[in-house]
Amino acid sequence: MLALTLLLFFGTLTYTALLTRRLIPILRAKKMGQSILKIGPVWHKDKEGTPTMGGIVFLSGIVVFSM
């Protein structure tokens, strides 16, 4: 049982990492990045344009490996 749990955990981790690496450039090309307000800290300006995934990748990994 422990072996199956570890296999599913690392399978989901690998799937999520690979999907994230492929999805970020696609979302950036579609300009689906977040905008940073001027009232926030200065260092947050570096994060502008980062795609907002909202857990889609993580939830899809869990769903795929739960079946």
C-alpha cells in the first residue's frame, strides 16, 4: 500500500511539473498574466505578467492520478 501511495504521489508530482513547464509559455503568449497594482510593494512589479493558473494544473494532476 505504501508503494502504491508513493508511486501515485511521485507520478502526480512529475505530471504537474511537466504540465506546468508546458503551460506557462502558452499562457504568456495568450497574455493571461496578472497585473500588479501600484499600491503594492515595489518588488512585486517583477511578478507582472506571470500566468495565473489558479490550481488548474494541480487539480488536473490529482484527478488524472485518482482515476
